[in-house]
Amino acid sequence: MGVSVANILAADVTADIGGLVAAVRPSDTLLAVGSLVNGLGSSSTELDLLLLGSGVPNMGVSATVASMSSSFYRTGSGRAVKVRFCSDEELYRIARTVDHFGQALIEPSAWANLPHLEEPAQVLLHEVRNGIVLTNASIAQSWRETLRVDQFHLYVATLSLLRYAARRRNVLQQMQDGDAENAEWMLLECLEAILAGALAAAGETNPRRRWHLRLARRLDAGFQEAGVARVIEMIRTRASADTGEAVAVGLSVADELRDHLLRRCPQLSMLAAPSTVTAGE
């Protein structure tokens, strides 16, 4: 399984799942993924494995990304292991959407009606990008290239920026209508969206918001200084005696982080100004 795997997964874990790894067909690839691998899990977190391959795998698991079936195993030591499967056919469908985004980076007209990947597909791309390859590394690398996971952080940043812009308009409209309290409530979604964008720009592509606070703590000092810490503090302590002022300050801090994000990802410069680009929200 390689030295790099042993460095990240404890030796007893890699030995424990050796039988599962050995059962993988030569045409498939198996990756260790999930919160246990990326350091976000707890002592009770099960090990997540992702199997990519053609047809239905030997253990009888079949799924689409939209509703991924999984098999649960107990190893000899009693360790809980969850194995999910994604077929070549589904991966190629995702690749077509990813290709459209890749075209948009070089052809502005492709931004019109930018296709949206639902969260399960985003999770899959995140796992393919960051998972630890347990077997058949060349196949895993081929999928990483086909799915353009090297650009996935730009895709996540784009969706976050578009979501931020839409929520920001909502906040301003509520302020214009004289509903400062509801504007402050909506501000929370603005802050969460721009934080997700900041994480993506820094290479953290996990789409599950429940982990964003912990992931944000890992960002480099430059991003912390750019406003990440202030955005987090505003999310944690949203209430304010002066609601209108809180909204104005919140948008100002979020805009500062947005601008820093765009400087870090110049490929997305077309999102610096109001745009007609749309994507699913």
C-alpha cells in the first residue's frame, strides 16, 4: 500500500483492511477517504473507502452518485469499515460537467448557465482529489486527470462566490425594505458562503459545511489576516445591538475576504463585478 499510506493511516489500520484491498479487481481502484483520513474524525469514526470501477463490484454494491449505496464491514479486529462504489459510467457523466467548467476558464461565454454539481458529486470529487490510494494507483491517477480534480478548488470557489453574490443581494434588498433584522439573519448565509470560497481558494474543497470552522482554523496566516478570523467571529457572535450597523460591517468584512479570494484565484476575475452568470443554488 505504500509508505505514504502508512504515514497517514496507522499501521494497524492498513494491516486490518489488507483483505479488502487484496480483493479489489485489477480494473478498479480503492481509496481511503473521509474524516478519519483527513483528520476531522473522532475516536469512534469509521473508516471510509471509495471503490471506483466498471460495472457492479464483486461484493454486490451498485450505486449512482445521487444515492450512493454502500457496504459495511467489520474487520477481524472489529473495526467498522464502510465501502462505497461509483461506476465508470457515473464518473464519465460527472466529467462532462467538469469539462464545461474547464472551458469556462478559457472561454467566458461558457459561464452562461454554468452547470451545477449536487453535493454528493462534489463530495466524490473532493474524495478522488484528496483520498489515499490503496491499490492500482495508475487507475486513480487516470480518474484524477479525467475529472480535472486539480481544478476542483476553482469550481467550489466559483459556486461559493456566486452563492455569496446572490445572498448579498438578498441582504441589501432586505435593508432597502427596512427589515434590518431579517437582513442580519441572511447575512449569516453570506458569511458562510464566502468562508467556503476562502477555503476552496486555499485548497480545502470539502463541501460539507459542518467541517468548515475546523478547516478554516488550518488556513495560512495570510488568509487569517485577510478576514477569515473576523468572518468566523461574526458567524459565532451574530447578534448586535445595532442591527443595521452589524449588517454593513459584516458585508464589508465579507467583501474584503472575497477580494482576497479573487486575488488568490485570478482565473475567477470575471466574478469580481456583478455578473449574469447563474448556477444552481
